[in-house]
Amino acid sequence: MIAIKIILLILFVYLSVCVFYGFLFSFAGRLGGLRKYKLKEPSGRFAVFIPSYKEDEVILNSAREALKQKYPEHLYDVIVIADSLQNSTLNLLKSMPVKVIEVSFDKSTKAKSLNAALSQLDENLYDYALVLDADNIMKEDFIRKLNSVISVKGIGAVQGHRIAKNMNTNFAILDAVSEEINNHIYRRGHRVLGLSSGLIGSGMAFHYKYFKKVMATNHAIGGFDKELEHKLLRDKVKIEYVEDAYILDEKVENAEIFQNQRRRWISAQLYYFRQYFFQGLWHLLTKGNMDFFDKAFQQFLAPRVLLLGVTGVTAVLSALIEFTSGILAFPGAFYWISLFLIQTLGLLIAVPSEFFTRKNFKAIAQLPRAFIVMVLVLFKLKGANKKFIHTPHSGSSKV
């Protein structure tokens, strides 16, 4: 019994840390506003990188849309990094006013593609590097808004506001809601409390020469943005969040793609926890680098769907045990239920009001399935960080 109580106590403490971390930044995101930046006249020259691995379904549309920015044409280049695209797709891309850099690897990764492109371009041509996913569609003022922020002294990188391109299935709705919760907690909430914004992996811009330098040491198979983020924050590079700069991103439409995507994410999280947690702690104690430690600490936190599911199940089970048998479900049903309610409240605070619709509430019925998928993912992590797991895009949500 003592051993069981110790295990339950450790579980409760760990879940509590995860819940209160999310609740703190979720609440903070509602307390104050973000710094306002004056919209400047276009000045910086951007290299807009679009790595595309077997993305024939979406890359042509994405490239066309990327050319529609309300930003002077001579101040930005759209650069498609073509990995394993069909010849017909390549020919059409080459007929557009975009730069096409063809790459080929035995084992493809986004980091390899970006580094190959960076090595072929003259770094003196550009002030900033902007990274997109192959399915991303920028709003017409996206580059101009990012330029107005990243050109400010002291800001080394910026993250735009990624929103859903499609909400055509229940899983796509859940993925869209999850994205907005992340935007609120890891970007808005962090900036309100003075910490750097988190990166997402696309819709993010950097000072070009620094980006090229730091990417040269980035050999990530999965989660290249996590490695990039850790290194930026270790170097005390401040990352800003541009909340009104919108970029559309295709959300996963079914459980199979959801599982593969989350498998890649969790595997990367575990890898970077081992890689950077103690480095982050050391930099906090010796250099006062809270940004770096905070990012390293995030890798310790349980994925949100798992956290919600585990706290919910333990709350129900503890209540049933105490109600039917009178035996204390250590540390007590009251504490388990309270933890679940705090977790739920923190998530509700983070969800934008426009998501509270009848259609979206129906998608909540898929949460138990998403939880089961995440549990199954935990048994399929072996080797996931040793190979590139591609998330396919259907192109069903073209703009």
C-alpha cells in the first residue's frame, strides 16, 4: 500500500506541475495586451523558404499564393526547396516567378533541405529568412507585418499567428482548437509575462545570417524547430509573437494522420528533453537565462490530450472508489477532481470565443478517441526520432 501511495503521489505532483504551468500562461494571456508595433514601410529583403517533400498536391497553389504579398516584389523571393517532386510539378514551378532549388537525400529532413538551400544562396542578398510549410498560405500583409517587428532593435526572431486553413472534419476542428490553445499559452501568454514566444515550425522569420549560422549545426530528423528554438534561446535571442500576422495551415483530417504527427512530436519532445533540460537548468542558475530554461522545461510536460485524459480518468475513478467503497483514493477524490477542473478551465480560457459553436462542440465527442490514439502512440515511439515522419497534405482546402 505504501508503494502504491508513493506512485500515486508522484503521479499527482507531476500532473499538477503540468496543469498549473498551462493554467498560469493561459490566465496570463487574458490579463494584458501585447506590445503594439507601428506598421513600417517595407524595407527588409526576405528569402521565403518553402521546403516541399512529396507535396505535389499543395505546393503549386502555395507558391502562387506566396507571390500575392502586399510587399514590393524586389524585396522578397519565394524559394521552393523541391525534394522528390514529380517532373510535371517541377516544370510548372519553374514557369512561375519563384526560385526552385532541387534537392535529394537518402533520408530527407526539413533541416537538410533548408541547409542545402542556404548553402546555394548568397547570404548578402537577404536581410531575413522566412520559413513556411508547403501547405501554408500567408495573408497578403504577412511579410509587411513581420518586417515591422523583426526590424526593431533587440528582436532576433518573430513568429506569426498560424490559424486553421480547414475545419472540415472533427479531427481538423480539434487540431485547429489545439493550435489556438498553443498560440494563447506558448506565444501570447509567454509574451505577456515577458518570456520569448514559442516557435511553431512555420510562419517564422529570422535575421538571415544568424539563421544560416545556427541552422548549420541543426541536424534534426524531426522537430527541427525545437532544436532551432533551444539554440536561439540559449544564445539569448528574443523571439516576438506577431498576433495579427496570420498564416493559414492545413489541419489533420483523420486519426491516422493525427497519430503519425503526434508520434513525431512526442518523440522529438523526449529527445530534446534529454538533450537540453540540464543545459537549461545550468544556464538559469549561472546566467539567469529564464527563456532557455523555460523552453527546456516545456519538454518535461505531458502532451495536452494525454494530460486531459489522465486527469479526467483519475478524477472519475477516485470519485467512484470513494463513493462505492469509502476507501480514500490517495491523495483524495477532491484533489483529483480539482486538478481536472483546473485543467479544463485553463483550456477553456485559452480557446478563442469564435470557436464556441454547436459544430465545434460536436467535435468534442472525438476527444476520447484522440486520447486513446495518444496512449497508443506511447507504445510506438521506438525509432521515431531516427527517421523522418512525413505529414501528408491533401490540398482539399485550397484558398
